[in-house]
Amino acid sequence: TSSSLREFVLVRSPCGDLSRHGFHPIQREAIIMSSTTDNKQLVSLGATSKFGHSENHLIEAKSSVFPSPLPIHLRCLSWMLALMIPSFFYIGPLMIVAPPFLYLYFPKPAVALMIVDIILMFVPVRPWPAMRRLFQLWYEPFSFRHNVADPALAEKLGTEGLWICAMHPHGIIPIHAFLWVAFCDQYMGQAYGFGATTDAALRVPLLRQLLVWVSSGSASRHVLQREMGKGQNLFLLPGGVREIFSSEPGRHAILAKRRGLMKLSLQTGASMVPVYVFGANDFYHQLATYGNKSQKKENSGKGTTTTTIGKLQEWISRNARAGFTFFWGQYLTPMPFKVPVTMVLGDPVRPIPNALGEGSLTARVGNDKLACQKVAEPTDEQIEELLGRYIDAYERLFDQYKELAGCPPDTNLQVY
């Protein structure tokens, strides 16, 4: 039985030596004993029932708005949406660069387009909560599964505490981020906070409207601290440009060494919630990595593209502080490939271990939420210690669910 297989002890990390990432191994609790053919293997749990997570099975997401299975007209609508939303990543930038060239031959249409651009780029936009529910249409096409067995408990914990939900990998185009929008709104609506994106994306026509409608805003530090100070949970894809250009189908690699994010957690007292999405890298191909010798192999861990065009695109993207890449899915269009998606949430990683709710170690923030004690000026040692636990949490979460998500048992998560 499951009770006879589970025991809780204090052990050294069985999921891999953290020293390969530049960190000392740390102790951790909650291991599950699983039996294979002739031997036993220790697999550490990254998600436990204490926080409302299913430890050993996945749950199929069911829409609260649309019928299941989807009737033919809603299936068509879901794929039209899947084509339209990624197209904004092409159409928006083209709308910005087109007017000067168009003006040479068609002055009046060029001026009209420029006026439209200015309106779309600068006229204030407000969040549109109903937009979140529209993405529930994607549950069925992408066979969307998750590990939240007790949504009420997860929502309660997210409402009472302050969270930074960090999702990996970024993927080429983050289709899974819109699945998160629908999922969080449906299952943990009271814990829904705000998303963080680049300032450049918030000046791209159409894309700007889409992002603000789902409550995304600037990722600048002062904005993050201001909104989190109001008690808003933060959602972001911290991998950024580097993860975009390390994304290719079949690869599981994350850029987790984000010391700035660890500093933000310590300064705000917010707990880090690891979120990993199996299938996030499989929606598209991109020119930057297409034909890489590393494809379908484990990379060296550097996490960057090896092609010349890819290096050029990555250089432009880093300087522009936004990802610009040529991508394609089904039928060489922006429509993503129909791939299964599994999103798993891990247990919160406290900036100060075991500190939440313990007297003087706890500070109250906006909306009467609990947070760990704030550290105004974190030391390098505090940042490195939290980063080590953060990476360890992702490795445990990945190992716990990889076989349930359809990965071979020997699949490893590359962390760089």
C-alpha cells in the first residue's frame, strides 16, 4: 500500500549532487520509496499533499465554462484562438516597423497605421478578467493535466501567504502561460495576482492589450515590489531570453540561477513556488535551434543555441530586452503543435526556512497576508543558500512527475 511505501526521514539529496551547480548538498525531508524490478530507488518529493498537491498521480483539467468534450464549433474556436494569439508575436512587431517602408509607396495608409500604432501602444488598458476564462478552451486540445488535488487548500494557502510563482521553462512562445492564466483563475481565483513581463512587450501593439487583459505588467523591480507590497502574488517566467533560445522539442532545460529573483524573495518575504511545465518546449520549432546537433540529446548545459543565426537573434534579443525569434508550428504557421501539457506545482520554498507564521519572524504585508521576515539587504550567502534550495526544489519536482508526464525514467533536468 502507499502507506507502507512512504516514510519520512532526513536525508541527503538523492536526486543529484548539487555541487555540480556550484552549491553544497542540503538536507531535505519527505521521501517516497518506490519499487522497481529488482531494486529500490529513493525519489524525493517536490510536491506534497500538505499543500494540496497530488503526490503520485495527475489530474485532467476540466473547464468550468465550456462543455466536455468540446462540440465542433468550440473546437474550431479553440484552434482559431491558438492561431491568433501566437500570431500577435509576429503581427505586433511588423506593425511597428512597417510604416516607414509603407510610406515610400502608400503615404496615407502608412500614416493611418502609425496612428493606430500610437493608440495601441500608449492608450491605457485595463485588466479584463473574463479573458482568462477564454483560455479554458485549450484544456482539451492540449490534454492539459496538473497536480493540484485540493484546489480549495491551494487557494487558501495562496490567499493567506505571499507567493512568487516561477514557471520553467519559458518555451519559444509561452502558450503554457495562458493555460496557467485559465487554470489559476478557475482553481485558485482568490490567489490570482499579477504577471511580470518585459517593458518592450508592453509597447508592442496587440501583444500589449493581450498581456494587460490577463493582468500582466512591467517586470521592473520597483513595480514588482510595489505590487507585492499590496499583497499581490507574482507570476513570471524567469528564464527570459536565454531560455527562449535554449528551447527545442524534447529538451528539458531551465535557467534557474536567477539571483535577482532570490533577492526579491528575501526583500519581500515572499515564498517561491516552483512550477514546471512538461511540453512547454514542444509547441514550436524555431530557426535559432533548428538542426542543432544537440537536438534530442542532452546539451552540455550552456543553454544557448549553437547556430550562427541563433546567436545573432539571441544577441539582438538581449540588447532589446525582448525575445525575437522566427518560429513555426503546424503547417509552418504560428499554430502550435498539438502536444500534451502537464503543469506541476511544487511546495513553497521559504526565503527563511520554517519561518512563516512564527512570531517575530513573520511580517504582515498588504491584504493581511503572511510573509517571512523581510531582508532589506540580503547577503551573498543568503542569496546563494536560497538559490540552492530553489534549484533543489525544481529537480525534486521534475523527478517526481517526469514518468507520469510521459518522460523516460532516465530523463534528467538540465539546470544552468
